[in-house]
Amino acid sequence: MGVIGEIFEILGTNANNISLAIGVTRHTVYDWMKGRRKIPSERVKQLSELLKVPHYLFEKEGELDRSEKLLLLEVYATSILGEEASVRLKR
């Protein structure tokens, strides 16, 4: 799946949603997910702002480590439940 696909999965989104949100084709997003194309820096910035995820995760190669997955889960929980969830997760 790759890092990009893993990020989208943890955050509960998909290539179609992302493509519509940032104005690229679904095919382009699939290429990023499969590592066939590098994400341009302006799109990394858009993704980072849209998903509230640090930009470096979209440029990472290999796999997400445990702390990065926990960070993404915190972002997801906060987006669903609000800031209160973030505080609970940190305890």
C-alpha cells in the first residue's frame, strides 16, 4: 500500500476524496499512493493542511513507525471527536 495509502486509510479517506479536495485526478493520487510519481511540493503542502498531518509524512519512504501511526490516529480522533479526544489520547 505504501505510506500515502496508509495515511489515507488511518485517516478514513481515499484517493477519490483527496483528488476532489485538492483538484487533481484520482489517477494522480493513485500514482502517489503506489510510488509511481513523487508528490510535488505544492501538493504536499495542500495535503498537509487539508489532513492536518506533518508534511514530512507525505515524503517518507518505507513504512510508518508506531509513533507516526499514533500521531495519525490522534489527528483522526480529533477530527471526529474534537479537541477533547486529543487530550484523552495523551493521558
